[in-house]
Amino acid sequence: QANQQSQQAFEVELADHEAQVERLRAEGDAVGESGGLRWWRRRRSTARLRKAERRTPRPAVPFVEPPPPPPLSNLPILTNEEAKLAAGIEGEERVASSLSEALGNEWTLLRGYCNRRGEIDQLLLGPEGLIAIEVKNRNATVYIKGDEWRFRRFDNYGNLVEEGLMTAGGGRSPSQQLREPVAELEEFLAKRGQPTAIDPVVVLSHPRSEIGETEDLTVTVAYEPEYIVELIDASDKRLEPERLRIIEQLIVKDHEFHAKRSKARRRSSSRS
């Protein structure tokens, strides 16, 4: 019964969406035929249409009765480092899920790309460009000056309980973690005839993350994945389907090369 109701609701939502797209397309045609209107009105109309087309409703996932939770004795006991890793994965999943819901099939999300300068959590590739995403799931207020990131964490009563530099990956700040492999990837693509400017974005995905004072930002900092969609809507870049295919193949090939080298180094290190 619940699945039938969900399907009916989806069909209604899809019909409303198709009607909205047709209305926006008709409005865009009318704007294009009117020479007296300014160019920005045509561009805004096109952007609204693209945005509506990307947000095509998806059928509801059939409801399946979830399995019972495992007994407490079987739950894993996480160390502090393991807990941080689990929290990071949770944040990345939240970002990936939001982007998947907001963007159409013309977009590809490549996760865990690595080169010799480091790893990029997510690469979002689509008609409006290539975006590199670093996800930080930190419950804290973050203060940024250039590539120096500091954090302060407060308890529920407003008392400061922890503060310090926000670093990882060899003492690098989140912006350094992202910009260094991004620069390497840009150089790789340019040398293979596909020069592409990559937009670096750090997403503070924790619901209680806050941004304090900032100065001389070297990357875009966002609270939530929806801001990335806004960046896409405002973009004036355009990558044709064939070029998207080539860039994706190059990225995958480069990742596989560096992943094999990293695996070989670990094997060599374990033998010595």
C-alpha cells in the first residue's frame, strides 16, 4: 500500500515537473523572439530552464522492512581515529547523496581520485565544468586566513572545549589538501590536450559547522552541497559531451596509474 501511494505521488510530481519545464521552455522561446529584451533576461531564462530540467523527480525507492539492529555486543568499538574516519565517510556520503538528487544524468561524480600530490574526495564533472570537492565533517567553528585553518569547538553551554590548527594529510590545511592535487590534475589534463580550469570547493558538511572570520580565501568554502548547485547554475563554462567523455577517461586513467604505484610502494615497504 505504501509503495502504491509513493508511485502515485511520484506520477503527480512528474506531471507537474513536465508542465513546469514546458512553461519555462515557452517563456524562453518568447524571450528569444523579442529583440527588445536585454541579453541577461535570455540568459536568466535559459538558466531557469536548465535548473528545472536537472531536477526531474525520481521514483520513490520501494519500501523494504529494515532488518533488526544487531545486539549491542556485536557493535564495533571505534578508536578516536576510526571515529574520525567514519565521520568523514558519513559526510562524504551526505554530500554525494545531495548532489545525486540535485543533478541530472549528464553529471558524473568520481570519488577518491588520487595523484602524487594527494587525494580528492570527489570530482564532479558535467556540462558546466569540473569541480573538486573536499569534505570536512567537523563539529566546530572554522576560522580561515589564506591556507591557515583554525577551529574552535564549544559545548552546548557555549564553553570552549577544544581549539587548534585544522590539518591532515602531512600537516596540510583543507585548502592545501585540495589545491595541491587539483593543480597536478590541471597540469595532467593540459598536457594531454584538455586544458580545464577546476573549481576547488571545501564543504563543511557537519550540521553544526560554522564559519568564523575569513581572509584571503584560496578555495570556495560552503556549508552545504546545495551551494555547489548554485555555483553550477551561475557558471558560464560549457563542456561538450565528447570532451566530457575524454576528460573522464583521462581522470580515471590517471587515478589507476597512481593507485597502482601507491599499492606497489606499500608492498615494497612491507617486504623491507
